[in-house]
Amino acid sequence: MTAEGGEETATAGPAARARRTARRAVVGRLSWGLADQAASSLTNFAVGIFVARSLGLAAFGVFSLAWVTYGVVLSVSRGLATDPLVVRFSGVPEAAWRGASARASGTALGVGAAVGAACLVAGLSLGGEVGPAFACLGVILPGLLLQDAWRYAFFAAGTGRKAFVNDVVWGVALIPAMVVAARVGTVAAFVLAWGAAAAVAAGYGCVQSGLRPHLPGMRAWVAEHRDLGYRYLVENTSVSGASQVRAYGLGAIVGVDAVGVIRGAELLLGPFLAVLMGLSLVTVAEAARVLRRAPHRLGPFCLVLGAAQAAAALLWGAALLLVPDGLGELVLGGVWHPASELIVPATLGVAGAGLGTGAAAGLRALGAARRSLRCQLFASVCYVGGGLGGAAVAGTSGSAWGVATATVCGSAVWWLHLRSALGELDPNHTSEVRTP
């Protein structure tokens, strides 16, 4: 009996150590993901605050329109280039990762060049402050999208530290760029400064990875992963497109100042909005690893992920309600007072979105592109309907409450679909891994 017990202990020892090692690896990757998102959040927050204080409400509204448009293009790039990379090349051998990352980054660069040219032409045909801002956006889009692609590639490889360093480089490069833009004092100058700093980080990403974007491989990459890419393209653009439609519609219904107010409220919740935008950098890759190793743990993993995001957003919103007006004015200037009135609905909206991202990560890891597409289309329709319907009824405040309600409803649909997808999952499921 003693010998048998000793043998069981000896057998359990290596297994227990392996589990502990695996857990430490997961914690390490998630920690670098949180650090990277913190750097990204601080960068986005600093840019928004600096521009809001430097330009005033109306000009900040114009900058916000350019920012929202960038979000749409970023969604196109992620859908075609980096979402398939994370789903199918997380934790694969280095040779497979290098080939896939070169083609995915080339695809991102190609999307930036193509859409950037269209923005440049459109911007040159428009007048006022909007035209130059969009023309400059067209110039900087390739660098912005390439920098984002390197971040996805590093997390797919499990080297989140490199993504963190890359975002720090972007933040450091922003300091002199924003100082120069402030001296010029135009929206276009701030857009150029923002993109120039991203281009520096994108170039450094090539050094970090030892790779160059393989632009000629764009067509082959899109064709090879069209079963995921096209659905993720529609899914992603429905998210950012809904934000853009809401922004343009809000400007038409209430005025461009209202766009600046909504953006100001989003800035107050900036850390969590940035995390949600880039959540797939970490969570989809980790969910894919969980699925490969222990499919039965995918549901609990997604639940913990979503609940933690929602709880953190609620805590942050509660803290914002305690901020004195003097401190708020110091940070946002004249944008503070109207934006602070939207803290409660904005917080509820971000908390609802955070809860839904847990389920979204699970569906992405499962490769259930049809289900995730249905969920996102439903959520986007609700978002536009709530945002514009609320604006028509009660102005800026009504738009914020309408979006909060729509986000919570969309989160419920995400979880219903994940539950169904997990119920259909084969217990012996192993994730597909493709090699170039």
C-alpha cells in the first residue's frame, strides 16, 4: 500500500508541477496583456485630454470624428489580417508564426494604404477643419494599422512583453509630436502628430519581430482565411461602423458639440474602453489555448473574464462620480461639465460591453464565426437604434442612456450564443492549426 501510495505521489508530482507551470505561464501572458493595455489606455487618454484642452469643444468634436473613422478602418484591418492570425496561429511553432505574421502585417499595411488613399482624396475635397483632418488621417493610416498588427502578432506568439514595449515607444514618441502640434494649433496637426508617433512604433515593431510586412502575400492571406476573415470583417466593421453612424447622426441631430461631449465621457472611462477595443490581443489567444488543452474549462474562463471586466468598469465609474469639479476641469477643461453628466450611463454601457467580451472571446476561440457575426450585428443595430433614438428623444443624455441599454441587451445575446456553442462542442475537440 505504501509503495502504491508513493508511486501515486511521484506520478502526481510532475503533473502538479506541470499544471502550476501552465498556470504561471497564463498569468504571465495576461499580466503582460494588462500592462500593454494600460500603456495603450494611457496613450489614448493622454492624446484625448491634450487635444480637448488645446482645441476646445467644437474642434475636439472634429478630431473625434477622425478618431471614430480610424476605428472603422482598424476594424477592417483586424478582421482581415490579425483576427485570423490570433485564432489560428497562437502557440504554434515559431516558423509557422513568422510566416503568418509577415503576411498578416502585410495585409494590415495594404489595408492602411488603400483606405488611406481614399481618405486623402475625400479630405482634399472637403472644406473647413474636417477636410484637412481627414486628409491627414489618410496619410497616417498605414503606420497606425501596422503598429496594431505587430501587437496582435506578439500576443499570438505569447510575447506580450514586446507589445508592451512597442506601446511605450509610441507613448514616448507622442510627447515631442504633441508639443509641436500644440504650437501649430490645428486639428490636422494633432492628427499628424498622433500618426507620426505610431509610425515610429510600427518601424520599431519590425526590429522587434525581425520581420518585414509581406505586402505581396496579402491576397493569399485573405483567400486562405476567408472563412473567418470575411465574417470577422463584417463583425468588426459593424461595431466601429455603428459608432461612426452614431457619431455622425448625433452631430446631425444635436450638433457637433454633442460628439465632443460623448467623446469626453468616453475619455473618462478610457482605460476600460481601450481594453475592450484591444481585448482580443490577449483573451482570444488565451481562450484558444484553453480550448486546445481543456475544452471543458472554456466556459468558466470566459465567465471570469467577462465578470472581471464588468466589475472593474463599475468600480471605475463609481470613482469618477467622486471626482471634484475643480479636478475635472483641470483635466478636461470646458468638456468636463457636460461630459460628467454622462458618467452613469457611460459606465453601465462599458460594464455591459465588458461582460459581453468574455462570451465574444469564447466564440472567437471556437471559430464560431457565424454565431459571433449574428451576435455582433444584433448588438450593432441595437447600438445605433438606442444611440440615435435616444438622441431624438432626449438629446445627448438620451443617446448615452440608449447606448447603455443596447449594450446590456447585446451582452445577453452573446452569452446565449456561447452557451449554445459550448453545448455543441465535442468533448474531444482540438483546435485546428494551419501552417503556411
